[in-house]
Amino acid sequence: MAAITPSILNADLADLAGEVARIPSADGVHLDVMDNHFVPNMTFGLNTVESLRKHTALPMDVHLMIDAADRWAPAYAEAGCESVTFHVEACEDPIRLARQLRALGAKAAMALKPGTSIEPYAGMLRELDMVLIMTVEPGFGGQRFLDEMLPKIARTRQLAAQAGLELAIQVDGGVSEATIARCAEAGADTFVAGSAVFRSPEPDVMVRRLRALVTS
């Protein structure tokens, strides 16, 4: 079943609790943590995530676009995030980290930048609950969707099926009414939409519209 997890990157960061309250139909809230090192942008960190946890019952899906993921990712699981995504490009031991996150009660997810192939990591998919395929270069919201990532989505779904895994495949970047169906056709089932949702006059209506496009 399709899951819509809006990113708050394009929301009013001065009122995160209020912004999250505007998307009650969402399947979760996607939190982009950036450190201005792994990506050329900075957002917020652990303290903000811990604070928001007190104000929403929605599942929290944190996406760590940071260096030293091995060091910092477990703290987000301990803070109550239901899903923690680390970038494999910023991780020394992705299998160990995935196991650690699961042991802490969180789902373990691995993200791939557009230039990173899924094939070298095919053998570790069983250690994961989700793979995030970036459909833009990470760092900024509102970018153009990269259609050339569709074959990577399809290949990831194929590898998961060959391994007999029910692996969630998430897409993040340029997801909108114009692109979400193509992602679903390629094999994605979890969709991060930031600008499309929070720049809409009625964010929750947009959440339901996006879901309808991939479940009809």
C-alpha cells in the first residue's frame, strides 16, 4: 500500500508542530536533517526532532543527510523516530548501523544519492526495511525530478523481489502530481513530497490527492 510522508523542508520551520498538524492524513512526517557538510545546506538536528516528537503522533521518518552517520543515527532512534535513514555514502559500516537501528526499535533505511548504484548493496538489502532512492541531488527542496532515476527504482524492486524481501522503496525529490505515478510504476511505494504538499493552500488535501494517484 502506498505511503505518503510529506517533507517539512518547505514548511514553516518556525512552527513545525503547527505545520505537521496540517497533514493529519499523512502516513508519516519526513524530517530532513542536514549538516552543511554532507550536503550544502543546514536545517535542524536532534534537539528539534526530540521536541517535535512531543507534539505529533504521526510516525517520524528522519532522513539524515549528514557526515558520520554511524555516530549520530542511533540517537534519532532513541529519540523515538520510527524510521531512520542514513546515506550509505556517509556510513563506514552500513550493515552494523542497520542492525543497531533495528535493535533500538526503529526501521533501518539506506539512502542513495543519484550517482550511487544499488548493485554493490544488493547483498545487504535483507538488513534493511527501506531503501530511499533520491530523485534529486540531496540538499534543497523544490528541485526538478530526475527521470533517469526510474530505472534505479525498478532495479531495486527487482533485487528485493529476487531476494524474497518485502522492502519498502521510497522516493524523495520532485515528487508531485506530475511525477508520482511514474515512481509507483517503477516500483516505489513510499513517497516524500515537500513542495507539492506544503506549498499547496490545503496540504492535507494534496496528501490525499497524491495517495489517490498511486492507489486508484
